[in-house]
Amino acid sequence: MTLAALLLLTAFQQAVQDDQCIKCHVDQGAEVKETMHQKAGVGCVSCHGTDEIVNEKHRRTAAFRPARAPQIASLCGSCHKGVLDAFQPSDHFAAAARDDGNAKHRSTCSACHEFHTTVKPDRIAILNRCLECHEKTSHEYKEGAEGFDSMEGFERTLNHLEKEMRRLDRRAGIRTSDLASSVEDGRGARTQLQITQHGLHWKRIKAEAAASADRATAAYNLLAERERRFGHRYFGLGIFLGLLGAAAALVARRARSLRKETAA
Amino acid sequence: MSWIEDRTGLRSLIGAIRERLSRPLPSNSGGAVLGSMALFFILIQVLTGALLAIYYVPSWGEAHSSVALISKDVTFGWLVRSVHAWSAHLLVAIVLLHLVRVFARGSYAKPREVTWLTGVALLGLLMGSAFTGQMLPMDDEAVKGAEVAAAYAGEAGMADLVRGGPHVGPPMLTRMFAAHVIWAPIGIVLLAVAHLALVGRHRLHGAENTQGSSPELLRRLTFALLGSAALLAILAFVRPMGLGPPPGASGASVKPMWMFLPVYQAAKWVSGPATLLLLIGPPALLVAVPFLPRRLAVAAGALMLTAAIVFGIWGAAS
């Protein structure tokens, strides 16, 4: 109860403060509206600073949190802990931490993520961002693109498996219960890869994506094999109908001879 | 063999059955096999139902997964469940045809009024079994159907009786289960025995004075039963019964089983006590048939049959 009340209160204060910001920053207000961040109670002050915001014309802008590259990562990481853990050992993090004013070294979260709109960045957009610093022929770019490719391949396979499970779950005669864990494992692997990709260890990512894709394919093939095998029931039906036909023929013969007896 | 015969009289029993089977049939007895087919499907229901009861768990939380286990994991579970479900459809369809034929030929008249009444009661119990059985898998459709049925019963002030509480919940499943596996089967078996005994007592309509044995009966009966078995097997193998998602998973609207479509459609136009009339009216009319003048009975029966067909098709298309 206390926790719920506290959360409600925080969300309420947040909304009040956000309203004050949005009065002037109309565009940003529109960007954050209904986003995941807003719904989770992450308002303007969560990232841009707190104390100095509430004065009338907020002249002391220097007191706002500077949106410098190293701070951004730790700020995001205060909630997205797993991602920060994966990101910290990477070259991108190290470059951003130098904070030397070089535009190429602003390779922090905001380089790929729109944190006002929280729209999930699509991979093509990210690869285009890579090209702002890396050559298309560079090792880094090629590795990243290949890593994305293998992750995408795995996700496609997992989607197929999920769709097939949904279809066959409703069907009789085809066992699916033992493969529910395969789907769950696949989902877990997908989430894990989406986190570990921030560490830029593309070789490991490619290997893990390929292994996960293989496991999903194996489960998919097993389902297909079970469906094919269930088709064999028609042989059983054929044999049964054949037996019924033979019985009918016997009865017809018996009835004929009975009729002859009765007539005689 | 004589040891068994001395103690059980099995051979004389078989002899009596053979004698009964070799009794003459009226020349137009083609449709009289409908009753035998119904009996065949009842036996199939008892057998497959007993097998399903081995794995079925009548609990609100576990029913769905136990039916999934039967349909997907248990060896030939899908076949037993499919045969049970399809046989239920065929059983009610055959009994309705049987009813229409007996009605059309006026076979319910003196001295067969009680035979007719036991038949009407059997139809009611069989449709009740179909309804209660449909809820047991506890998939989304079954629970939504139960809610609709409870709402109809509510119009007649019987909602609590059907649900066993203020909402569709665990007590309703327990009620449906008890009705499906205890109350209805006991009633069906007792009534079927009485129905058959009465048919034996009064003979088939039109066969009272026929002499001689009838190889025709053997032929027709066997063909009808083999045909029923073939039809059942084809339906169960080609269209095995699947299982919908657990309750609350989809927003699809539900329609009742085909046999309830006429009432479902007609109930859209009435509310309150009139619903009660809709639920009680048709069975009451069937009960009254043998005691009405033939002309009145024919007129009422024809009207009811037409209404059932029209409302049934309308309900299916709506």
C-alpha cells in the first residue's frame, strides 16, 4: 500500500513538473506524449535535472544536467542496467567516455536511440548511423552488419516457430507441450542478444544467434515431422473402413442365403 | 460352456436375443433402424466417455490442460475424444430424425404413448448431455458459451441454478461435470432400457400381425451399424476435434451447437418470462403430442419443425 501510494505520488509530481516544461517546450512535449518513458514515470526532470527547474524562468540553465556523452550512458543505465553492463566494456562506450568534443566520439545511447519518442530503432537506420563515422568497407561496419543479419535470421526463425506453435496448439493429435520451453528459450535468447549487441562482440553474437536459430529450426522441424506423421492416421482409417466393408459383404451374403432358405 | 450356462443362463439369453432379432419387420421398416443407430451411438458415448474420464480433470484451472493432454499427448487420445464429440453430434441428429419419422407415421398413438414419452425424455437428456459436455474442455469458446447460456437461463430466473453461484465459475463446471457424467448417463440408460422394453412389448408399428422371420432385419441393422461406424470413423479421422485457446485469449463471439441454434435465434426476439416459454414450449408440445387429436398434432408438429429449420438456418447464418 505504502509503495503504491509513493509511486502514485511520484507519478503525480512528475506530471505536474512535466506540465511546466511542456508549456514552452511544445515539440518535446509532443515527442514524449504516451511514450514508454512517460508511462513508466520517466519525465523531463529524470534526465534533464531537478532542483533548478522549478524556478520561474529557469535562468540558471547551467545547473541543468549537461547532456554529455558519458553522463547519458550512466543516466540511461540507471534503469537499463543490463544494457549498460553490456555497453560499458565496448569501444563505443570508451570513445564516448573520452568526451573530447570530437563529434565521432559521441557514440553513446543517443547515437542510436531516440529517447524522447522511445521508438525502437530499426536496424537499417542504425547501420546508416554507423556510416556517419565508419566506412562501408571497414571491418567494424561489416562485422556489425553481419551480426545484425544473423540476429535477424534468428528472429525470423523464432517468429516462424511461434506462429507454427500457435497454429498446432489448436490442433488435435500433434504434441506441442514439450516444445513450449523451446519457444520460451528462444524468446529469452532474443532478449539476451538484444542486450549483448551493445557490447559489439559481433563474433560471439553471430555464434549465439546461429546456435539459437539452429535450436529454433530443430523445434520447427520436429513440429513439421509430427504433423506429417499424424497424416499417417489415414492408413488406419483405410484399414478400418476396409474391415467394415468386408463385414458388410459377409452380412450381405448371409442375408442372401437366409432369404433363399426362407423362400425354399 | 455348460458350467457357465448352468450358472448364468448366458446361452438362453443369447437365444432370446436371436429370437427377438428374427422377429418380422413391417415392410416399410427402413427407418426403424434409426433407433438402433441411436443405441449404437449411446454405447460409443459410454465407452469413449469412460476412457476420457481417465485423464480429464474437472477443475476450473486444470480442465483445459487436461483436455489438451488428451488431445495431443495421450496415445490415440485425439481419436477417443474426436469419436466422443462426433458421436454426440450424430447421436442427436439420428434421434431427431427418429423423432420426425415416428411422428410422421403416427407411431406414437395408442398403445405406444409411453414409448413416445420416454423417447422425448431421452432426447432432452441427450441434448442436455451435449450442452454440458461442450463446456467441459473449458476453452475460450466453451466458457463464452456457458456465459451466454447462463444469460438465457437468467431471463427465465434460473441463472443461479445453472451457474451454481453469482458468476460463471468453478461451481458451474462442477455442476456441468456431474450432470454430464453421472445424472444424464444414469437417466439415459434407465430411459433407454424402458424405451427398448416398451418397443419389445408393443412390437414395431405395423409389425403386430406379421408372421415369419426376417433376414431383412439382420441385413438392415448390420448395414446401418456398419454405416454409422464408417461415418463416425471418417469424421473423427478427417476432422479430429481441436481445442481452442484457454479462456480470455480471443475476442471471437460464439454460437451454440447446431442443435440449439433455433432457440438461440428465437431468443433474440424475446426476453423475460417469454424465454421460459421458449425453453419449455417445444418439449411441452412434444409431451402433449400423443394426447392431441391427430390433425392438431400434425399441424403443431409441422409448425414446430418448420420453425426449427427456419430459425436454425437463420441462426447459423446470422
